[in-house]
Amino acid sequence: MEKYNFGQDASYLLSHNKLGIQTLEQLELAEAYAFMIRALEIENGVYHISGFTKAGFVELHRYLFQDIYRFAGEFRDVQLSKGTTRFCQFQYIDRMADEIFGALHKEGDWHDIGTAAKRLAYFKAELNMLHPFREGNGRATRIFIHAYARTKGYEWDYASLDKEEYMKAMIESVIDSTALESIFLKTLHM
């Protein structure tokens, strides 16, 4: 579970879990189970994203991870990097989030699937680089983008993704979102 290279990822997650779990293996299982239940609740309409805003995104993260982490729904206060990717500096998260969610708010209609794929790839890449939380960024972003696509009349079939291809495209999206756009083209439906 030590995914980030800022040093104390594992110990931080273990010391901030609500269940008193002492090993990473047990924490991974509990997190996966709790996340699955909350994600199913969203899919079944038990919970609705309050808005495609910064506050709505924060609330979604809180909802998804509230059973596991005390920091659910809180922006991180440490630097994060993974491999050679350095995510948004923590002191700029608020400002950059305002820019991203401001652009989401101003986004017009998408009249074709090509435009939808391009714009979704852009927003997915931007939210990934923001990486505002200590844990659960990818999952929260995926659910958020899926729901946002629905508001524009598109269904994103992320269950059919080739995981390896998707991860490679996410890494490449740091500098070029073309591969991610291609994945959206294959997995979007009207």
C-alpha cells in the first residue's frame, strides 16, 4: 500500500484509520470492502453527488472513505509524488481546485462523442494531477467523472477498461492526454 514516495505513507494510513487496523494487508481489505459498499450506494442512488464543485468533490471523498479514514474529505497537507510524477504542491491545491471546478462549471454542451472524450480526458487528467487527498484520489475522481459525464448525456463504461492500458494512459496524461482521450472514445456511450 506504500504508493507514494514521501516517506511515511504506510504509517500515516495505519495511524489514521478509524478501525485501529495494525497491518497494511488488513487495511487494504477493509478499505476495499468499505469503498465497494459506498460506491454501490452511489450507483443505487442512496447517495447523490451534491454538485460538480470543489465542495461536491470533497463531500464525495468524505462519503466514500468515511468508514476507514479520519482524513476523509480533507485536502492533504503534504507533498505527494508517485514514480516520476509530482502532484500539485499542497499549498496550491485550493487555488488549483478552484480553477478546475470553475472550468467544469463553465463547460458547455458536448455535441459529439469526440468532444466528450476530449473534455473528459482533460478533466480526468487535471483532477489526477491535483491529487488533493492522502488516499483514494483515483477512485473518487473516477466516480466523479462518471457522474459528470452522465450530466452531459454520456455513459462512461469504466468497468470495461483494460486496467493496464488505463494506468499507462493516466501516467502519460501528465504531459499528453491523447491516450486517455482514446480510452474515453472506446468506453463512452450516448
